[in-house]
Amino acid sequence: MSGPADGKRRSAKSLRGALNRNAAPANAAPADPGMPSPAPVPQGAAPEMAPTGTDLTVVASVAHPGEVRLVSPEPEPAPPESTSPEPGPVPPEPGAAPDPSLPADGAFAAIPELRPMYPGAAPFLARFLPYSEPTYQGLHASFCDLHAFLKYLHGLGWHGYLFAGLGDQAAYVLVYEGRTVAAAAVNASGEQALGELLGLYQEGAALSAHPLPATYAHVLSGVGSRAWKFNLTPDFTGLHARPGGALLYARGEVVATFPAALPYEGAFPAPLRPQTLILPRSLAGWAHHTYSLTLRGRDAVNPITDIFLNFRAQYGAPGLDLMRAAAQGLTPAEYAMRSDVALHDLEPLLQECLKAGYLRETA
């Protein structure tokens, strides 16, 4: 349907004016109440340019031919921020070799490699003693009684080894929990080697004491004059020697390596509870003699007597145990080995029982 010609010209003129001013006429009401009307542009002023980077769309109303609006397009919604964690290391492909620079199961401790204290020594025990700075050195019989020194180490529960050398003679004694548990000399081992150390000390040899961790002392307590066939069990404790070196095991795990070796493969298993070495008869003859109870001694171990009460109050359980061992026919050396008592603790107790008339020497 066509309208009057002058109406068509007015509509075209209004449209051209609105486009030149970049806004709707001042008296034009906004079609959308929520959309504000654009401000009128003064006569002769340059129209404001649309913001850079923004496209404007001309919208003409069909219902109201003189109404024109410029509408900015809806901004595209920003992509949602990623909540996923930052990318980490790419996991290795299945079957790929692990990186050797990274521990497989967290932190781990390196296995120490020990140095020999007496490289080239002939006795097995001396060959596998690790290097250790001495805690005590330069001890001489002229001012230090060796039995008193051993008793002092026993009271400390000390771990380590003793060394005494004179000329081409040398002796080595391993100490565990303050007890002498292994010994070696040039031509002896065990109790005889312990006697060698005492003999060298009495002849003027200087004595030194070198500390060790308790684990190493326990592992080395099984080293003697003979190596056994190696059999690694889950709880093996001891030393495994090979031509290429030695390994120290504690409860089935390697705790240290050692460069000293044997010409063949062998093992020195450590006892669960290392036994105390007893001095030989030549140096401690009293410990290998037998003693019997006197009548007074029999009353001392009889709980219904008054002598028993007095004896127990004076000598305690150690005295009663020694008296009962003598009643069973055990020598002090045998009793010390069975009860794990230091021999130097028994000697003064035995002498007191002899003087008090509780015991007498029989052989």
C-alpha cells in the first residue's frame, strides 16, 4: 500500500539526517525502555566515532519510520577459565625404563663403603675391621690396669675393638656391649688371642680402643678363623666375603660394603647373642678351677636360714647365682659363658666368698 508522496520524502529526509548525526532525533522515544537514548550531536560538531574494534548495526523501526538506533553487537562470552591443574610431567610409557636419577620409592639412603683399618693383615678379624679414630690410645700397663679398663667398658656398654702391638706381634679384640666377643692374633683366635692381647699389654705394648656402631660390631662378632658356605636368608646377619670385596648384612639387608676380600667366597654368620670370651687358663687359672660349698655356704643358699638373709643382703642376686653355679659343679668360666656375665666381675665376688668361708677350692 502506497502513502502520499510528501510523507515518503519526509521519511527519507529523517532517515538521512539520523544517519548523518549517528543518533536518533531528539524527540524520538526509545523503542526499548531499557535502552538509553543517544545524546544529540550539536550543530557543526563532528560525530563521535564508535569505539575501535566495535561494529555498529543500524536498526530502523518499521512501526515508526523516523526512528533509527545504532546497536552494538552482543560481546562473545569469554571462554571459561580452565580449572584443570597445570600440566605436570608426562608419565612414562608402559614398559619404559625408569629414570635412574630418580628414586623409585621415595628417598633412600646410600650404602656406606668402609675403609680397612689394617689392610693386608693376616687374621680374618683384623682384615675386616673398618677404619675408626681411637677413643682411647697410648694406654700402658704402668698406669692402666687392663682388667679395670675392660670393666669400665662393660659399664658403658661400649662397642668397638681393641688393638695392641709389639714388634711383629699384634692382637685384635672385638667388644660388643662392653664384652669381649671375638679376638684374633697372628697365630691364634678366640680365647687364645684374647690371652695374646693381655700378654702383649703386660709386656709393654700400647693399647688403643676404636669405637664402632653397634650394628657393625654385631655383624663382625661372627668373624673367626674359618669361613662357612654362604646362604643368604631373610634374617641373615654377618659378613659375606668374596674375591671382589665383602658385604655386611644385618637381618638380611646390606648395611655396608668393604674392599677387603678372601681368595674364595665364604660367610661369617653372627650369633644372635654374641658370647663373652673367657680368658685362657694360663692367664685366668682361677676361672677354670672348681669350687664347692662349705656348710656355711649351703646355709647361704637355703632360704629358711638367717645366713641366707644376711648373704642376700650383702651380695644380692649375683652372689646367690654364683653360689648355686658352684653347687652344680660349674667353674666360674663355664658359669660366665652360660649366664653372659663378665669374668672380671666374678673374680672379686669369688674372692670374697672364699674369704668369708662360703666356698673352697677343690681343683
